[in-house]
Amino acid sequence: MVMALHSRLSQRAHAPELLERANLVKTLQLTDLCLFTEARYTRNPAMADCFAPFQDHPTALEHFPSGSFVTPPTMRVHEHSP
Amino acid sequence: MNTPLNRHGNILDFAISSLLRRRSKNFSLLVVYTLIVFVIASLIFFVQAMKREAGLLLKEAPDLVVQRMIAGRHDLIPDRYKEQIGAIRGVTAVTPRLWGYYYDQVFGANYTLLVPEQKLVEPGSILIGPGVARNQRIQVSDMLTLKTSSNAPLLLTVQGIYPSSSELISSDLIVLSAEDFQAMFNLPAGYATDLAVTVANPQEQTTIAAKIAEQFPDTRPILKSEILRTYDALFEWRGGMMVVILFVAVLSFIIFAWDKATGLSAEERKEIGILKSIGWETSDVLLLKFWEGIVISLTAFLVGVVLAYGHVFLFSATLFEPALKGWSVMYPHFKLTPVIDVYQLTILFALTVLPYTAASIIPAWLAATVPPDAAMRS
């Protein structure tokens, strides 16, 4: 009960900050959250290729720890690599 | 008055005093149990809050991002694509985006350099994310030196730092002018990193993306819905480390419940024998073990969930930080807005409290069916 109340109150209290962040996303035309900065495909997973972790060279192995958290982008409607 | 409620109350009293008699054993049991619930609940809270945050923030992302692909890799896109895409019916605006990455050799950090659509900074000035300020130990009006692609130093004055509340999106950002971006990377004239496309009717986004892909076969349009889906799937329970953490926690719980289910201690068996010899029915013994199981598992569940809530929402999931940080030097210090997913917590409850309670009843039932004298002698 206390958790639910705290959650509701926090959501209300954090609403202006959330709006501020959303405005920043709009102004800077951002596409990703800044969660993992160690590799391109973990910094911007939405913009990465589906094969991103293995793109550096043939038989390249995924070696960034955050790569084990970040799943490849979901199958895109117009995904192709000319 | 001997009502069923009184009977349960009396058995619960006896169960608690019985648990307190074996204080050290039950306390260690409670600690392990709480720890398992804590890990799983922390994961649930973290993932749900992150998904919610991503969903709310990335609703403001560009409707469509068009990337150019060469030899299977993302490449710079010529400005002439802008006019042609802008001419497609339903497209309101096409904005070339200039952005890239910069690796700071001194601090070993990766920054994202970005030119805003509207002019927010003059040449020579920058806006930086709180992570960059922390990493570089700089403040407003300080100078930041970046190395250009020709190895020349580029001096930039910090005009402002984004608030720490925006760290989840701006931590590693360096917002600079188009002139400074050009000086940094020496891009060929008339090229951008990608194009942000605004579509008047959200329902037409897929059709317009299809038209772009048809007219420009060397491009890859990424829809806003695909960006949102990527983040929805990012912390999917099936994904990498998540499944490892879940697997380990569930396995520990199974071992733990199995240990409980496979037998009672000699002392507990003797206690059941004594209870039976003084007139307790088998159903009473089972009720006693049921209440003992409920007291332990419910306490562990409630304490574990409350601790997990505090860990994720008050202490920013500090225990997950080393794993999430990986090898990156910068990790955003963000506070997540609390979200409680009743459905997920109910599943956690069903997966932890119920099996444990059932596991504690089965051996008691086996012991309670043995004649009291045999149980006391064992």
C-alpha cells in the first residue's frame, strides 16, 4: 500500500521533469536513451544494424558486456543492406 | 468460543512460537529467501520502469529516420535526398541530422556529438550532458578541448550543462554548432549523418517509409514505432543477462524449496509425533506447517519486494550498475520514476510463496501419517 502510494505520488512529482526530458528528445531529435556508452550499437540500439555486434570484421565476436543486455533491433519493415 | 477463525489464530500463534524456537535456522532461511525475492523483484521493477520511461520519452522521437546504407553499413546521406523525400505527399518536413561519436583518449569515454535543428549554440560554444561534465570535471564557462579529425585541438566553451534529471537521455551529449561539427569531422560538403522525416498523418508513416525504400533503394527508413519496439524488447526477460539473472534466481529457489520438500529434521519429526500423541489431528499438523510456510514465505516476499523497491527507485539500482556499466567509463546516474506492475508482482508471488508453502506441507504430511511413537523414536 505504501509502495503504491509512493509510486503514485512520485509519478505526479516527477511529471514536470518527464515533460522536460520529452521536450529535450523533441528539440534534439533524439532516437535513443543514453544507457550504455561503450559501443555504437549499445549507445544507439534503435539506429544500429541487426548484425551490429558482429559487424567489425568477419567472425567478429561480441565482446562488450552491455551487448549481453541489448537485444538486436526488432525486425524492421524495410530492413535491407544494399 | 471455538470458531474456525480462533482455531487458525491459535495455530498461527503456535506456528510463530515454533519458528522462534528454531530461530537461527529460520532466520537464515528467511535471509536467503528474501535475497532471492529481492533479486527477481529488483529486476522486475527496473525493467518495467525503464520500459515506461523509454515509451514516454521516445514518443517525441522523429517519425522516421532515413539512413543511407553502403556495403551493409550506415553511411552519410547526400542533401539532395532531402528535397526528393520532402516532395513525397504526406511528408511535412525533412531535417538533415548531424551527429557522431567522439572517443576521448584521455578519459577513455565515448561522447555523442550532435548538432541541433534549431540554433542552440554559437560556434565555439557547447551544451554538455551531466555525464560529460562529471567525466571531464568541468563547469559552465570552462573550456573543453576536443581533437579534430586532422589532429588539431578544437577549443569549446561550455555554455550550459543539461540538468541531472535529464541524464537518461543527455548524459554523454555534446551539443555543438554545425560549423564546429564540420571542423571536428571534416564531413564532405552537402552530406548529413541521416535525415529526420516528419509525417503529417501518423497512419501514413509505414506507407511513406515504403515509398522512400522504393525510391531510394540504398536507404533504410526506421519508423518511430520500430524505435519504440526496440526499447520495448531491449529489456525483454529473454535477453542475454536478464535470463541469466532470472535463471540463477529461480534455480536457487528450486534448490532451496527442494531442500525443504525433501525432508524434515529429526527435531521437527519428533515435534509432530508429540503433537499427534497429545491429540492433534493430521489436519491440524498440516495446518500448522501451512502457517509456518506462509509466515516465512510471505515475510520474505514482502521484505524482498520492499527492499527491491528501495534499491531500484531510491538507490538507482546501484547493485546492477557494475553489470550495466560494462567497460564504459560513463554511466548515467538516473533516478527512475516508480512503477508497480501488479501483474508481474502477482506472478512473482505465485512463483515464490505458493511453491514454498506447498513444499513445506508435503514432508509434514508424510511425517504426520506415521504413528506418533514411531515419529518420536525416529
